[in-house]
Amino acid sequence: MLRISILLMTWALVAAGCGSEGSNGGNEETGSSDKGVLMNPQSEEFQQQAPDEYEALFETSAGDFTITVDRNLAPLGADRFYNLVSNGFYDGQRFFRVVPNFVVQWGMHGDPEVIAQWQGARIDDDPVKASNVRGTICFATAGANTRTTQLFINLGDNSANLDRQGFAVFGEVTEGMQAVDSINSEYGQQPQQGQIGAQGNEYLEKNFPNLDYIKKARIGD
């Protein structure tokens, strides 16, 4: 059975890649957000309560899509997503796991130093109020109360498996699902999350050069 998970990387593995500078170019392929803000998950910028409903607009190499979030579905998840998008966390990130008819997953920053800061920035689980049907979005987990920054969009109806595993939907793609469907799946699940954590986008660019990526994500007006 396929399961959404995030690898809990050891500090030694993360630290091994912290000297790399290849993923910090500040362009649309590697991200242009303020690294100083992203290095402190406990800062005020990441503690804001989201609106009851909002849109997140994603510009990607595969096309653009819009996610509409309903905070009532999963308040903690909706708040975390709102703060990450608002502060440019997802800019430049690769869609590193794409399994047709299952999920497309992302959420590991291109800079390994930033990844390291967010490993312990966990939020508690929300109750599951909506099913994991096609087009819905959730946080990935490594077990109970381990949500940090990784996300997935359901490419098919995964409600039978994922609802009972506790994956709390907080929104859905309301525009551009055709772009989500077109995200490159040639590498499947080959990218190793431990290597992403250690080397960031440098590892992905070198070994999986055709991965689609997020140019910019922002909260809609």
C-alpha cells in the first residue's frame, strides 16, 4: 500500500550538505525568498492566523494553479500553509515525488540549511473532516503530530486509504488542475529525501534535471 510520508533525517545527514552553495542562487528555479526569515520557524511571521478562506496562487514550470483553502476543515494546517506561502517558503521548490493517479508531493526547501531549521517545527494533527479525493491538498506526515512543510495534492481518489490514516484535507485545487496533472512524473519516487535534505536543489538539479518546479507561490488578493 502506498503511503504518504516524510523521511525523518538525522542531523548528521542534514549537516553534511550545509556547506553547499549551489542551491541558493535566488532565481526562479532555486527560490528568491528571504532566507533570514525562513531560518526561524518560531518567528512572528509564521504564527499568523489565516483567513477563514483564502487562495494560494502557484506559478510553476508546468503551468499555474490555484488552491482554495477552507480553514474550518483543518485550522492548524491552513494556518501553517498560509504562513509558508506568505513568506515565500515554496518558491523554487521541486515537485520531487509524482505518482500518477496517486499524488504529487513537494515542500522541501532548496537550501539544506533552511530544511534543517524546519525539521522540528511540527504542528499537531487536525481531525479529518473532508476526504482525500482528487484535487484536494494535505500535509504529508511521518506519523502522528509530525506535520512540518511537505504537502501533496491528490491526483486520484485516495479517500479509502488516506482518510483513515489521518491525512486532513485543508483545501483543493479550484483552477488549473490540468497543470497539476501535467507535472513531470518521469522520476516517480526516485529522488531520495535524505539527499534533498543534505544537498537541497543541487542534488535534484544534478540527478533529476527535468523535475518541474514552483516559480512563485503567493496568497491571492
